[in-house]
Amino acid sequence: MRPSEQLRFWAHELAAMATTGLEFATNDHDRGRYRRVAAIASDLAAMTIDATFTPERPYLADTGVVSVKVGCSVAVFDDQGRVVLIERSDNGRWALPGGYADVGSSPSENALRELAEETGLSADIERFVGVYDNRRFGSTAAYHFYTLLFRGRLTGGEARPSAETTQVQLVDPNEAPENMSALQRTMLADAVASAREPVFQ
């Protein structure tokens, strides 16, 4: 990869971090830092693609083609066949660990990062299970998104809740909590199934 290409990819990653940071920042100090990161990303991009970005034409503005959001989840099993489930702090429902993909990381890296952040656990990826369209499962989420699901094997860590989770439990898949969405139940069933071909809608 040429240095200019690497700089462009880093600029994209920095811009994504800044945008996400501004979404969740709770004070002016953090907002100021994220705006500075966004400005640095813009300058880096201009150096690599021969363009000038101005307030009227910002770098990576959401004015182009709007695409579906992407989430990455993982169904992690221990040696007894139990699966790791989280109770989400935002809606109180049980789910497989997962979240929106970050720019700069592969799908499996995103899934394992979400596992670590939400549960304190680590795993190895065994296989890709499938891709799921939330609209096909009657989702009431504000956004249309696809979830990429992986199956993993538990390798370590210590289960603990996080800012996004109120509980983390290892559960027999046949005794999963009732308070799970249709999408989450389908993903869990597909991860348990022995079929090797990925599922899709």
C-alpha cells in the first residue's frame, strides 16, 4: 500500500472516530477535541486526494449515498455448550454481544471488540453464521441495519457488566430468556445449528 493510500484510510478512520465521539460527547471539552480530530482528518484527506474541504464542503459529510448501517455480533459458546448472553442497559432485553461496526476494523474484529467491551470475555472465531436484515424481523429500531453474526469459542476473561450491559450470563441455549427479540432468537438458533452454509435474507 502506498503511503498516500494509508494516509487516506487513516483520515477516514479518524473522521469516523470524530463523528462518533461528537455523537456521544457530554461536555464542551470533549466536543472541542473531536472537532479538532475531524479537522485533522480533513487536512490529511486533502493531502491525499487533491481536494480542498471547506465548511460548505466538509470531509465525509452525510450528503452522499445513504447506506444501511452494519452491526457485528458473536455467539460465544463454552465447553459445556452454554452461550454468552447480555442484558442490554438501553432496553432491558437479552441479546448476543454485538454493536455497530467501527471504521478501520474487519467484521470479526468488530464482533470480538464488542464482546470484550460488553462482557469482559474473549473468544476465538469459529465460523461466520450469517447476515440478518432487521426489517425482516419486525424491528422498531430507528435505523435499517444488517447484522453480521459469527460463532465463537470462549477462551478467557471474566464476565462483568459494562455501561452497555446490566448482566452477563452463560446460558443453555434451550433455556434462553423469553425477553429476546425475534431477530436475536433467530441468530441464536442459527448459531446453535450444525449447518455450515451462512444464512441470509
